[in-house]
Amino acid sequence: MRRHRRHRQLDDANHENQDRWLVSYADFITLLFAFFVVMYSLSSVNEGKYRVLSDSLINAFRNITVNVPGDPVIAPPPAVAPPKPAPLSPTPDEEVEKRRRAEYKRMTTMAEDIRRVLTPLTQGGQVSVSEGARGISVEINARVLFAPGDAVLSAPAVAALRAVAEVLARAEFPVTVEGHTDNMPIRTGRFPSNWELSAVRASTVVRLFIESGVRGDRLTAAGYADQRPLTDNTNEEGRARNRRVTILIESMVGEPPPRAPGQIRDGDPLRAILPPGEVTEREETPPAR
């Protein structure tokens, strides 16, 4: 009886051992099912939500600080804003254009100031103020400034030119003062010809500008006699207009572009000094006005 019971217990134990693989197999199938479920969910995840979740997890793990008892507490470094990109430097063309605009504005303001201080003379037609490619041109009739055949400034002329000098002293533009006469010859002890008269009149105005605060290195005096008339000298009205003093306030916006060279014309005196058969080019000089 005891032996029969012992054999029965051994059979039950063997039967239990043979069924244990079902437990492992069931666990494996369950894990495999969970794996495929996860894979399916990842294949259909929303990309935007996935990126948000991913960034949140990364930031969370970065900010975790594990402190062991006895170790000093280390605070995470403060967030540093990325440096702002440096502004792009303007190109040379942009610099030139910016300079042109600023200079044009200064020249326009100066022209308005000169018109304002010479208002009585401009209204009477004795002074004209114009703006062009060379800058500002102020033409003053000589009878407003000087007596006939003389180069001494009258009292009203001194007051008007001092007002102009105050405007010029506030800028840095080069200034050229030109003296012009009509074609009537003059022969005095002081002025043997119109060349001397026009040059002295121009230098008289320059000297007054220097005394009124304009720097001398900005000033140039030039006498042109009767070589650059504005109109015909055949009548008194035309001669009166040609007798003038011109104040040129020159623009400083770069150099003018070079002109294309031209062939030396036949009969030009320059050909006399050139070797025979040599082909050269030169810039043609525009005829004087």
C-alpha cells in the first residue's frame, strides 16, 4: 500500500514538470503580443506629439540631479541666451549711396540758408542761387559788390557776404570764388587788364570769408576776366550780367567717372612731338565756355 502511494506521488510530480513549459510559453506569447502592439502604436504616432513628448523627456532627464548624502549640491548652470548675430556691414555701394544722400541733404539745407540770408538781393534779381552736379552756385552781380573798375567791397556787400560766410563756416565743402568781367578793356596803374581786376575781386571776397571764420584751406580764388561770359557783350545789359562774382560750393561725393579717350585729331599740335606712325589716344578737352 505504501509502495503504491509512493509511485502515485512520483507520477503526479512528473506530470507537473511536463506542464511547466506552458507557463513560459504563455509569458513569451504575451510579451510578443505587447511588442507588436507597441510597434503598431509607434508606426501610427502623430509626429508633432511625438516631438513634444521627446523634447519634454530630454529636458526632464537633463534637469535631474542625483545627490548622494554627503556630496555638495550643484545647481545647474543658468541658461545663456544665444548671441545675437552681428548686423551685416553695408557694402561699398551702399556706403557711397548713403554718403550721397547725406551730402545732398546738407547741400540742400545750405542752399536754403544762403537764399534766406540773401533774400533782398535774390528778390531784386541781383543774386541767383542754383544747385547742380558740381554743388551750389551763387552768382552775385558785380555792381552789388564793387564800384566800376574797383575791387573794394561796399558796406552793404560786406554785410551780405558776412552772412554767407556764417553759412559756409558751418560746413566742410570746398569753396571757389570766381571773378568775371565784361570785354571792355581796363588799363590803370593797379589793374593793367581785366585779368588783374577779376583776380583781385575774387581774392577780396576770399579774404572777407577768412576774416568771417571760413577756413583758408577750403577757399580758392580764381580770375577769369572776360573769358567765360554768360551772355553777349554787345550791349550794356549783357555786359552788366557778365560782370559778376560766382561762389561755387563744391560737392564732395567722389570723383567723376573718367571719360572715354578719343583719337588725336589731325592738325593737333601734340602730333608734332610724337614719333611718326605711333597711334596714341588722349582725352579730348571740352571747349571753354
